[in-house]
Amino acid sequence: MQKTCIRQQALTALLATDPQRKSELVRAMQAITTPVIDTVAIYKEPTGVPGRPSAPVIVPPQKVPHRGLGSVEGRAGLLHALAHIEFNAINLALDIMWRFAGMPEAFYGGWLNVAAEEVYHFNLLRDYLQELGFDYGAFPAHDGLWDMAERTQEDLLARLALVPRTLEARGLDACPLVRNRLAQVGDAKGAAILDIILRDEVGHVALGNYWYRWQCSQQKVDPVAMYPEMAEKFRAPTLKGPFNIPARLEAGFEQVELDWLEQQDAAARKR
């Protein structure tokens, strides 16, 4: 029997609307000891990308309520926002696998590992939400991560520049702040989950950095000079400090890139 390419399996998992089923499909893919990877196959995009449940209701970012962490509901709202980010991150890793052909096998294997870790993060958060009496879908959420995926669906270089290296890298900056807020209100379990997420997200951003630079090398462009062009062309948000410089360095950013970020932040604050 002919085995199914994991890129095609990634598309099947991406289309799954039930979070538990999506998680199971990703875990099954990662468990394959000798995966078939057809790097050249080009798949036609079906309807239903990305697959997700009917809840949470998707609203503009400014419509997502901000709740204090002094109540269980307030903490649940924060954990729900994080769970939604991780659910989107599962879909992003699956999407980059099936959508972009012609990359080395290690590219697809790397993003499969990312998808599996995002599944782990999502379910840690969902399980804790359920302990608190809530579930994924209980609060409204916004779609900033997936919006950028749609803008970059025909440009791999832009996808790498603006999803893992920009939007997901924001998590490196935000994670310690959120973790400390949870610790300050006595939520040790929530803080511990954030420690796990930060640890793994460094590797995810590093993977994005590696393949961004690899792709720049193939196109014979300067990765440092190319980034601002990509950010302007695809309307990426201006990143605001404070930046987690140690984590960003560990994830493969160069000092010149971090200096540029600091300059952009300083200029934005003066406006």
C-alpha cells in the first residue's frame, strides 16, 4: 500500500475542525518513523482552510475584552487568548508544510515538530482552562496571526519573515511578562505552562530564522535588508518593546536586527 506524503497529511490535519481530532492527526504524523515526504508535489487549496471549530467567535483585536487577573474568569480569559494563539500556531505550521513545495525534506520535518509542540502547548492550556471551569471557545478571540498567513500565502520568504520571525517572535517578548503576572496573582500552574511555551518557542523562532536566511541565500538577497521591505509590503505591525534580547539572540536574531528593532520602537514612542 502506498503511504501518504506527510505534506498531504498536514493538509488533512489543517482542515480538521475539532481541536482534539487535529491534535490526534498531528501526533500520528509525528509518530511515523519513516515518513514519506514528496517535496515537489503541489496541492490545490481546498475550501475550509484553516479548519477550526465554530467557537471562539472571531472579533477585531480591539473588541477582545481585557479582564483583570484577580478573578478566575480573568485568568481564564488570558489563558484562553494564549490557547487561541497556540491553536493558530498549529495551523500555521501545518499550512507552511503543505502550501510551499520545493524545499529540502528537513524543512517539512522541522515544521512537523513545531506543529507537535504547538499541539502540546494548546492542550496544556485547554486542560487547565477546563480545570478552571471553562473551555476553548468560551471567550471571543482575534485572528491576527492567521491574517498574516493569508497575506503571505503566495510568498514563502514573506511567510518566514513575518510569521515566525515577527508575530511568533513577539511571544518571546510577551511570555516572561505574562508569566510574571500569573505568578504575582498566585497562579503557579499557569506560570509553569508559560515557562514551557517560552522554552519551546525559542526553537520555533530559530527554525523560522534558519529557513528565512536559507531562502534569502537561494534568492541572493540580504536577509537584514530584505526584512524591512517585507514588513512594509505586507503591512506587518510595528513591534513594540521591551524586547527579550537574550531569547531573541538564542533564537538566531543578529545584533544588527535587534538594534533596528530598538530604533523602530524608539521612533514610534516619539511620535
